[in-house]
Amino acid sequence: MNDKKLTDRIKKLSDKYLATGQDLYSFLDGLLYSDYMGYWDYIHLDTLLSLQTPKTDFPDEKIFILYHQITELYFQLILLELEQINKNGKNVLETGEDLGWNKQITLNLFIEKMERINRYLKHLINSFEIMINGMDRSQFIKFRMALLPSSGFQSIQYRMIELRSTDLENLVTGTDKKKTSLVNQFEKVYWKMGANDLDSGKKTYTLKQFEKKYQKRLLKLTNKMQSLNVWSKYKSLKKKDRESKRLINLLKEYDTSINVNWKLAHYKSAVKHLKSQSQNIQATGGTNWQEFLPPRFQKIIFFPKLWNKKEKEQWGKEWVDSII
């Protein structure tokens, strides 16, 4: 062992722990007395496997719960990357430098993060076959009634992904999007329009509860992201970097993956499990899935200026047509 390297490490450790008001010897004693860490401890395996609490005795309900938990973990992976884009890759521990929120993001960092995000989304979209073909329909139709009025619509992380990705006006339905306040725009965000009662047209209980729990948090994030979202960061790049075909293609892939392919996967699942020859079964949250899920009806595009007129007009059409 190199004595100088060891001495240097001990000096750095001593400086680190002295800042806490304790000496290095106390922390070394703690290391001597502590147990080794196992894999199961590090990822809290026992806790993780205890988080599935089915409401019925149907075996496939546990598959349903597990898959939705996996989905939320993938959303968390995506958010970790989006947050770094929003913050320009701020990582004080690694670089020793506070890169700050207002400095310009580098092209290489932007590309790296978008590649990661697209990789996560690709795996997530492919995995949705579990929901489409990995559950018994007769079991699903029965155990889903125990879930009322909860709905996947209530995923706060998915809404955070949207707000961290694009300007609010790109998530709003109707005209005159820029001629009103953010609060008023937020009331017309597309996913709220899809959570109206099928009969009365009023807000569903599912939406009301979601707003009660998350409205303030989402509005705060909306305000914060207006100059920090992915689209804003792209526009802040130097002209030469904005013309990077690699970055543009990655952004368009992300746009298509999350706003067409991911939503289409849900639509395919709904068609299989909720559509019948005699009637369409209502979603657990009371959302109008026939109008809410198809990408060409929602027509949400994070980066509309990256697409030509025809591409925007045909947004999601070929994918939906292939299913219907």
C-alpha cells in the first residue's frame, strides 16, 4: 500500500469530520463497531417487497400494483435527469463548483441527459405489454372495482415530468393561451379536461382530490419551470448548438415517446380491458378514456417548433389508426 496515498486519505477524512465538531477517532470507532452492509439492506428489499397491499384476493391485482410501482420508479429516474437539465447539471460534490441555475447548459450534457431519458422511456413503453397481455381480463374487470376512485391519472410524477419539459401553454387546451395568467392557464391544462364526469361534465371526485393534494405544489413548479424547462434550456443554447441534429433528434424522440407511444400503450390496454362490443366500461377515476387517452385527440407536443406543419397535423394519427 502506498503510504503517502493512505496519509493523504486520512488527512482528508480528518478535515471532513473535524468540521462536524468530532475527531476522526470517533468515526473510526464507529466503523469498527458497525456491521457490514448487505445488498438487501442497501436497497431495503424487505420493505420494498412489503409495499404491495392488494384490496382483493385476485392474484393478478398484485401484478397490477407491482407494475404501477415500477412505472413510478422509472418516472423518478426520468425526473432525476430532467432536474439536472433544469439546473444545468449542477453537481457540487462531483465538480467542486456550483454551476448555478442561470448559467447556460452545455450541449454535451444536454445530449447525455436526453439519451438517458429516452433509454428509460423506451424500456418503460416496451414493458407496458405486462398491462396489456400480462393480466387476466376477467380478474382485472373485477378487482379494479376495489380501486375506486383512484386512477393512474393521479400520478404526480408524470405531471412533474410534463411541467419540467415544456412551457405551460403547450399543455393547455383552447385558444389565447398566452393572454391569461399562469393560474388561469393551469385551469385549462389538458389532463384536467380529461377528468370530467362522463354524464355531468363536471370535475370528477378523482380530480378534486388530486387538486386538493397537489395543486399548490404543481403551481409552484409551474412558476419555477417557465424559464428552466427543457424547451427553455434548448432555446438558451448558442445557435450552433441549437442546430445540433443529434440533440434535435433526441428531443423529437422524447416528444414522440412520451406524448404518443407511452399514451398509446395505455390506450391499447384500455381498448383490451375496457372496450366491449356492447359498451365501453368507465375508467376507475371516471375519466373519459376514449377521448382522454388517444394521442391524436390530446395532441400534446412538448416542442412544437421542432415539427413541421404536416407532422403536427398528423400527430399520433398513424399509431391510433393502427390500433382502431
